[in-house]
Amino acid sequence: MEVIIALFVLSVGILGMLSLISNSISNSNGAKDMIVASQLAQEGVELVRNKRDSNALIDPTNVFSGLSSADNCRIDVTSTLSCAGSSYNLNYASDGVTYRFVHSTGSSTKFSRKIVITSPSTEERKVRSFAWWGPTIPSADGSNCYNVNKCIYVDTVLTNWEENDGS
């Protein structure tokens, strides 16, 4: 009888430990996905910022060329900002030297990215970059984008920072 009780106590303890390990692995994977998505959202903002900065080098009087108000845009390190189409899936691609997330070629991933640009004034562009790994496509205002929905977004405001010489 004592052996049966000891085995029961031991099995309850082992099942508890297995449950704890399983939950820890699940939480760890969820945290990893949130980190990747937050970096992808930040990268989207930085790519739009790079577009604004490149425009300033080409034509300082038109730094917002191609950055008009538009919902549902895509951008990655290999392509320009595109506000046509509805596929936001990101693929994992390699050029033999670097690995990156792109919209075109590569292995499919669970991550997607969408860029929304608004124009609060002629001298500003508000950029909201969404990254998600769940089934819900975020709305432009971000009202349905939460961690629980497996969605993260980053906001920034880009300004026309060219020097005004008074003319």
C-alpha cells in the first residue's frame, strides 16, 4: 500500500513538472514571435524613413515623393513602397550572405507586414507599421491590433526636415 501511495505522489509530481515545462516552452515561443514581429514592425518604419531620406538626396523640395496617404502598403529591403495588392505575407530569403524577410521570394513564414501612411499636414507623414502572425489583418487605425491577436504596430511621424533658406 505504501508503494502505491508513493508511486501516486511521484506520478503527480512528474505530471506537474511536465505541465510546467510544456507551458514554459509555449510562453517562450510566444515571446520569440512577439520579438520578431516588433522588429519587423520597426524595420517597416525604418524602410519608409529611408525612402524619405533618399528622396531628400534626389530632390530636396519633394521629400515625400511616393509617400502619399495610403492604407495597405508593403515595403521590404529589396523593393520600394507598394500600395497595390493585398498580400502582406513575408518570406524568409537568403542571397547567400544575408538572411531577410521579403514579400517576393523565399520560404513562407507566419509573419506579415502592412504599412499605413497618413498626412496630418503637408510637412508631415504619419507612418504606422504593422507586423502580425495571427489570422486577423489589422485595421488602419490599429483598433484590432493587440498582443492577444498576435499583432504589433509601431508609429512614427516623419517631417520635411530640409533646410528652409527663407526663399
